[in-house]
Amino acid sequence: MTRTDTIGRCGLAGRRTTLGATHALALPVWLALAAAASASPAQEAAPDSAREPVALHVTPGERLTYVVRVARLGTVGRGSMVVEGPVDVRGTPTYRLHFAFRTRVGPVRVVNESESWLDVASGAVLRFRKHERSPLSKHDEAVELYPAERRWEGADGRGGASPSAQPMDELSFIYLLRTLPLAVDSTYRLERHFDAARNPVLIRVLGRDTLTTPAGRFPTIVVEMRVTDPRRYRGQGTLRFHLSDDARRVPVRMESTMPIVGAVTLELESRAPELAAGATPR
């Protein structure tokens, strides 16, 4: 049976986390609280095992490295996802999330980097940066977010209202994804992207699988995310994630498409400080 959970406009009212020793605060704790605090009636009726928030152990210093492969061309580069912090943004402690990969397909050099600064107390993104380069296109984005005012401003003069007091961006959504219960056949509709025109983000849990990557062999949960992105996908795009089927929910495999390059797959090569629980090193 399929259940649909709506997570978005209702946030963490009355559930702010006390910072205390910021270095010791696990990054997604507030995200797990958000999933629990904003559960729909359908989710509340689900069994406890299906709606219990997942406690992830992601702290500054987590570094995931990936092998980048392109359909029909094989391995073409390396990528990484890194958590750093705390970093001060306008007087607020944040964790800096950084995703990057550089690759070459024949003579075509491709660069894709994203940075997101998350308020570790409220779960809101305060700043977002994106840098993309390829021979036929380039894109740079710099955004300041003001969650309390539900608005955002871009360095290019664009701006607008945000639908949530806990706005997110395309990178931080991956970390939110890691906290959801993700029972098989569940679907989620999130209204959390800082740009109202980029909502909703639709998530569907497809099932379970066992996957072998350069980092080892992993039982995984397979999740599909549909995003609205007129610039990149000319409408709606689909990303697929294989998350380790354990408490950490490490992205073991990520699949997407890019202009010019086409279908791109990132497979986990290593995780610091340690491999995900349950992995069997090769």
C-alpha cells in the first residue's frame, strides 16, 4: 500500500535544537525532527517502525568520494561530498556542505560544484553557491537566504519569496533525504526549495537492492527524486539514489543527467572517517 507524506510548510516550530557544543552536534538531527514534527495524518497512522525518524551520524569531517561514470564511456573522473564546520554566516553557526566533480568526456571538460550553508539549529539554508562549466555553457549562482523573512536574494539581482521558514537547495535536499523513514512504496511531496518556482520536490521509495561499488558491497534503499529545474532539465528531472540500508543512509550510488554529457553515475569509492555500517570492503 502506498502512503503519501507531505513535508514542507510546517517546520520546526517549538522544536529548535540547543547548540551547546556545536562541534558535537550531528548534522541531520534537526532534519529527523522535521520529518517527525511535520508528519501528515497518513504517516501518523503508519506502524511505528515505518515512521520512526532515522538517527544519522553525520558530523563535520564526513567525506564521501565517488567514481564518476558516463554511459558508454566508462570512468571519466572523481567526485566528492564533504561536510565542514561550524562556519559563521551572518552571526549564525552553520555546516558547509560541498559537492564537486570535475570530469572530461573526450575533449569536453565539465565542472560541477555546489555549496550549501545550513543553520544547525533550525535546519534552514542561509547561503547557496553553484558553479558549472562546460564547453557549451556556464552557470554561476550565488544566493543569500533569509528564512525568518521567507525570502531570498541572488547576486544576479533575482530574488523572491520562499514557501518555507526552513528553505533548502538542491544539495541540502540530499541530506534531508537521508533522514526520511523511506518505507518501501512511500511517496513524499516537499515544498522546501527556497525558490517557490522549483517546488514541489517529489520523492518515491522504489524498493531495496544490494549494490557493489569500489567501496564495497551494500544493502541499499532505492529512492527516486523528481525535481523542477527548467534550466537544466527543461521542466522536471529525475534523480535516483541508492542509500545504504543502515542508520547512516550514505548515498552509495547517484544517477542523473547533465547537458552534453548525458547520463552520469556516481558510485561510492570511499567514506571518511569510516565506511558505512554494513559495508563489506572488497
